[in-house]
Amino acid sequence: MKYSDVVMTWLEDLGYTHCFFVAGGNSMHLLDGARKTMSCTPVVHEVAAGIAVEYFNEQARATGVARRAFALVTAGPGLTNILTAMAGAYLESRELLVIGGQVKSTDLARGPLRQRGIQEVNGMALTAPVCSATLRIEAPVGRGVFSKVVREGESGRRGPVFIEMCLDAQGAPVDPSELEDDEESAAGTPALDNAVTDRVVAALRRAERPVVLLGGGVGRAAAAAALGRLRELSLPVMTTWNGADRIGSDDPVFAGRPNTWGQRGANVLIQQSDLVLALGTRLGLQQTGFNWQEFAPLAHVVQVDLDPAELAKGHPKVDEPWLADADEALTAVLSEDLPGWAGWLAECREIRELLPTVEDVNVTGPGFVDPYRFVSRLSDECTADDVIVPCSSGGAFTVTMQAFDLKAGQTMITDHGLASMGYGLSGAIGAALASPGRRTVLIEGDGGFMQNCQELATVAVNGLPIKIFLFSNEGYASIRMTQRGYFDGAYLGCDTSTGLGFPNWELFARAYGVPVLTLGAEGLQTEGFEDLFASDGPAFFVVPVDPEQTYFPKIASRVTPTGGMESNPLHRMSPELPEEFAARVNRHLPLEKKEFAR
């Protein structure tokens, strides 16, 4: 057998079923092997393959199906093109196996030589900073060595794995029986420290206003299993963006999604809590606010994470860093004898009703759709079986994360750590292929969509049931807001009037044979919407959004005299609440006053 064929059987044994790829000469034997064992989906650009794999694996994990995908690229530009996807998965702690072709081992550049083989580039050096493990195969290696590297991406804090295989190694004739060596055991998760568990339980028993913050490191099955106990305790539950689908928005214990661009009600509540049990979240700057020094100022903060570097980074202040598996920690804490918090949960509901997710503070020009109300109504139209894919940056993304009401059973997948434009369409492709037949709802801005719009061909040729909602505002709304707010409207490269170009979206969709509907100012009430949204196969909806649309609430920041930035704490989103009303919803916080530019 060819070595490339043997490798594909090993991947099959490891649970891999799908391959996303762009073909190339330096990966030809690998692709020949993949076609014999995998369901292979060609994409137009390698970055789409990487993003699709990440979302495919997340959707498969969410539904518990036995499917797993990897990306296959050629050497040189094939590898450099997929690096963005690898960086995104690395920051989000998600599996992404990338197998790359490489020139013959005899053509490898050595020492100071930049290139010898055709299209050669040093894949190991490029990928190492954004991978959990890397391996170059210049001559066939055994199953144990290969499998151990692959599993590095799924153990502990997950992350990408890159395996680069030289062309002569791919095509080498081998006897599979001679490659059966033992695999070394991968490092497991740390055992629960009983002393830490006891301290956390004791702190929780003392708390009067605790909140549980579920991050992406909490498994969906573990979250579902814990809900009964959380309801019994009337313990308020919040989610990060990566953990958004761990609980339905209508659940009696749901208390919102706090974030720098989060829901105002959730921000106000977490800032008034006296204990934050943060599970499976790294508590980054988006989550805690750029003004992280004032994150949860009244709270005893417990952070549960698998990565000791996250626990030791110093922002925000963490009172109890807990190196543990988030699922195990959640189960252990909830198994203890705990008091109930019905009064505090009732207060959370009251404050969230006073601070709805869609506020009457934004300005939408005539003839355009209010994006907040649009997203809220779209969430009502979606069913519990739908897969929701927001994009990863910009106004379409933050509006969705603020205003979309998730239903129990829905999956929501996004990649926002890298905050790269162009993720939405490729991610929706991966999610749709992981759950055949389930409708996938993509919400994307026109600027981000343009960066990977070529993949509409992949949607069309596969007839995927992806419903694309394109926020058409003729540019980059977030960049435009930045240039307006900080540079007095000195616009450049942010819209069609300052150098960007966009197609006629109806003609664009029709060119790929995708049904298209441009919505009117009435949004989802536009004639023909219901039938197209319920139809089989893909659909493209153009959503007219005002280029001058305002995006509130948000955290206000200003440029300091030294050129740095200074921001409000999470509970003081702009526009500021009237003083009397602020006192009512921030009843546990001192009402200090500090002015910031909006």
C-alpha cells in the first residue's frame, strides 16, 4: 500500500469521516488516499477549508454525532492560505487537523536556504505558534507516532494540529503491519482538587448574589445535565459568546450574555454579583471589559480553566483560580448541599425586564431595517432545530450576539477571538455538512461576506440549506464608526464612497443559481420571505441597513493624552441611563460618575 492510503485508514480509525480540501500537486497522494476513505468536499480557497472544519467539528460535537473532519492543503500557498483559520481555532481552543503536502524530502531547503523545492515554504515554522502539535513526515512513521500527534489537538485545551508530509513519503510503498507501533498516552485533564472544591462550595454558600458564567469550555451535554439542579437552586446562569447555546434564552435561570459588546442587563447584573463562578472561559478582555480592573468589583471571582497560563495572566483579578475540567467542576459543585437564591433570581429577572436587549436608542434612516429588531424577530422565526452562525466581527456580529434569543436545542457557533472578517459563509458550510438536513441560518455583513464570497459556489453545488442574511450597508460599519467617533469623520476605505467596491447582490446570488430576495424596510414581513425561508436548499436575503445606523448600547471609550485608551466598566454602557433609573438598576453599586466620550 501507499503510505498515504495507510494514513487515511488510521484517520478513519480515529473517527475522521470528512475532508475539506483544495487540490494541489504536493498533496496529490494524500488526496488520492482521502477519496477512498472520506467524504471529500472541495472548496474554492484553503481558508474556507480550515474554517469549515472548525465549525463542522463544533456542530458534530454539539449534536453528539460520530463525525469528524480535517483539512487537506498543498504546500506553499495552500498552507499560508489556511493560517488564518488555524489561528482562529487556536484562540478559540477548538480542534482543527490540517494535513499539508510538502515537496520531496530531497528537495527540502536546509539551513539558511530560503527555498529549494517548488512552492516550498517552512510549514513547521509558520504553524508552530498556533498549534497544539506539529509533525513533519519526511519518511513513513508508525501509527503510534502519527496518532499521538493527532490526539494532541483533542486533549486538554484543544487546538489545531498540523502534519506536513513530504511527497516522496506520501507515495512510499509500505507494509501496514510493520507500522503498527504503540501509541503513547496523551496527557489527561487534571484531577479535581478536593480542597479547592470545598473552598468554592463554602464561598457559594456565603454568597447572596452569585452568578454562574458558562463558557465554551463547558460541554453542551454537561450544561444540559446541570440545568435541573440550577433551576432547583434558582441560581442565575449567564453565558459567554462561545457558550451562548448552553442554555435557552427563555430558561427561567438565564440571566443574559455579558460582554464588552454584551447585553446591558447582563452587564449590570454581573457587576453587582458577589460571586462569579466562571466555568470554561478564559475571562478575556472582551468578556470582562477593557476596563478589567473594574470587572465584578463586588464579587469573589472563581475561574475554572484547563490552561494554567489563563489562570495566572493577571486580568481580571481572580480570587480562586481552579485548574480543572469545567464539566467536572460544575458537576462537583452542584452535587453539594447548597442554599437557594430565589430572591436574587427574581431581582435578575426584574432588572432584565427593565433593560431589554433591544433598546429605543438607535437611529435608523427611512427605508432601512433596524438591525436589532430585525435580529430579534429573526430569532422568533427560527426553530429549535436550526443552526445559527453569526459572523465573527462587525455590526452584524455584535447585534446578533446582543439581540438574538436562542432556543433550547439550537446550536450557535462563532469564532470571535481572532475577529477575522470572512468567517461566516465558510463556517456555515461546515456546520451544514455536519448536520445534513438541518437549516443553517447565517447572519453576515457585506464587508465580511466579500472576503470569502467565492464559497457561495460551494453552497450552491452542494445544495446546502443555508439561509444567508446579508446586512448590506455598503462597507465596514465598525470601521466607519471608529473613524467617525475618533477622527471626526475622516473616512477612508470604510465604504463605497471611500474606495470599497461591492457587487449588485441580487445579480451575484443569481450568478450561482441561489434564490435571492431583497427585503424592504418591513424586514421579515416582505412578501415572499416566509416561503423562501422555509424552502429546501440555499437562499440569499439582502437586508438593507443604514450606513449611518447607530449601534447602542456599547461601552464608551476615549483616547487619553498619552495616546492610550480608557473605557467605562461593563455596567456603564452608552448611552448613560438617567441617574434615578441607574440607581434603581444598579442598586448594589455606588454611583460614581466619570465622563467618557461616546
